[in-house]
Amino acid sequence: MTTALITGATAGIGAAFARRLAADGRDVVLVARDGKRLREQATELHDRHGIEAEVLVADLAEEDGIAAVEARLSDRKRPVDLLINNAGFGNKGRFLEVSMADELRMLKVHCEAVLRLTAAATASMRDRGRGGVVNVASVAAFVPRGTYGASKAWVVQFTQGVARDLAGSGVRLMALCPGFVRTEFHERAGMGTDNIPGWMWLDADKLVTTALADLARGRTLSVPDPRYKALMGVVKLAPRGLLGGLSSRAGRAYGPR
Ligand SMILES: NC(=O)c1ccc[n+]([C@@H]2O[C@H](COP(=O)([O-])OP(=O)(O)OC[C@H]3O[C@@H](n4cnc5c(N)ncnc54)[C@H](OP(=O)(O)O)[C@@H]3O)[C@@H](O)[C@H]2O)c1
């Protein structure tokens, strides 16, 4: 039996990863802040699939939370074979409309936690000669989009760089870049979604299926939908100024100006 640790497992993309990996027969370690929700989910996955589902309550915006997950990933007696660094959130508003505390919290969860958990996981995976890490970024990594886009660009560059450094070790890393996915993300951030056309929305379960197939193929970057693959082709050719304007209008709610 192999074990997957998923951060941000209570909702959205993380919950979809947990469902899929448990259905595949993996034991899971579910990480997030909401202990009640995590325990309910663990019970459901255990009852439905007969796997072991462990709960680890941790706030990845806090030192203690990151350290607790690092410790779990470094526990060589209970090895983790697959790490899904998925926890994340959006901040409503443009630069200077978001408090510095919220900007820094985002960098802590999206960058520092991803760096430290990836290091903790891959150190023991490399010694065992196998393992995988999926770092959930976003297509926002490829367009000018404030701290959120910048943090996700870091995730892509970091993940592809480490994948190169660990090539041949048996450890695979992949940055996952979804477009808009129907989850709790936008509601939690208080962002309106009325201006996002229906065709742009992705389903979390389908996204996870494609992502895991891409990881199995050895991809280091996954943009898991033909619509967004085409869009990314356009993005590569479009002027940065135009991209910035479009990106700001699509799903980035404005605070007061
Ligand atoms: N939805 C989209 O359109 C979209 C598009 C591209 C990329 N993404 C990325 O996909 C990832 C998952 O987002 P989602 O759409 O699934 O959002 P979601 O439905 O809001 O779920 C976010 C998850 O992250 C957890 N989380 C948030 N802050 C945390 C913290 N400080 N410590 C630990 N866990 C924390 C939440 O659990 P608790 O509240 O219980 O802690 C929840 O389980 C994020 O990295 C996001 O940037 C989303």
C-alpha cells in the first residue's frame, strides 16, 4: 500500500485528489485547517475504499503548521510516496488594495510551505529511489496577475527546476496549472465569478484524472485541458500589456479604488 499526503484536502481540487487517490487504493494523509471537516472526510474515504485515512490539522500560513507537515513527510517509518502541494487561496483586490499581511500569508502558503514540504518529501523519496510531487500552480503563472500570479509562477519555475535536479533519482515532480475550476476558491476570496464564461470552468475530478495521467507520463508541467492548452498557445504570442488587462478582468474582483 502506498501513501499520498494532500494539503488543502478539505475542499475543491485537494478533496478531488483525495477521493481519486483513495479510490485507487492509496492510504491518504489529509492536511488542512478545518479538523472537523478533515475527520468527516477521512471517515468517508476509509468506509468507502477500505484505506487508512490520517488527519493532520495544520495551518500552512504558520510556522508550527509547516513544521508539523515537514515532520510527517520526514518520518521514514511511515513513508509518503506522493505529495500533493495543493493548499492555496486568493486575495480579493489589486495591489495596494490587499493588506501586506494577506500578501505575505499568500507567499507563506504558496511558496514557503511548497518549498519546505517539497524538500522534506523528496529527501526521503530520493533515498528510497521513488516518489512523486505535484505542486498545484495555475495558468495565472503565465500572465501578469499580482502576487497570486507571481507566487504561481514561482511554483512552476521551482518545480521544473527541482524536477531537473532530481532527474534519474526515481522522484518525479510536476507543476499542475489549472484554469478556472469550480471549487470554493472564488467564494472564499469574496470574488465574483459572473464575468467568467461557462466554457472556461473545469471540473475538479476530471482535472485530477488528467493530472495524474500527466504525472505518470513523466511530464513536469501539466495544463490539463485542451481549451487552456490552446489559450496558453495564444498567451505565448500575445503582448504582455494586453494579457495584463484581460487577466485582471477575468475573475479578479476589484476592491474599492
Ligand atoms: N479554483 C480555481 O479556479 C483554481 C485555478 C487554478 C489554481 N487553483 C489552485 O488550486 C489550489 C486549490 O484551490 P481550490 O480551488 O481547490 O480552492 P478551495 O476549494 O478554496 O480549497 C482550498 C483548500 O486549501 C486549504 N487551505 C487554505 N488555506 C490554508 C492554510 N493556510 N493552511 C492549510 N490549508 C489551507 C483549505 O482548507 P481549510 O480551509 O480547511 O484550511 C481547502 O482545503 C490552490 O493552490 C489554488 O491556487 C485554483
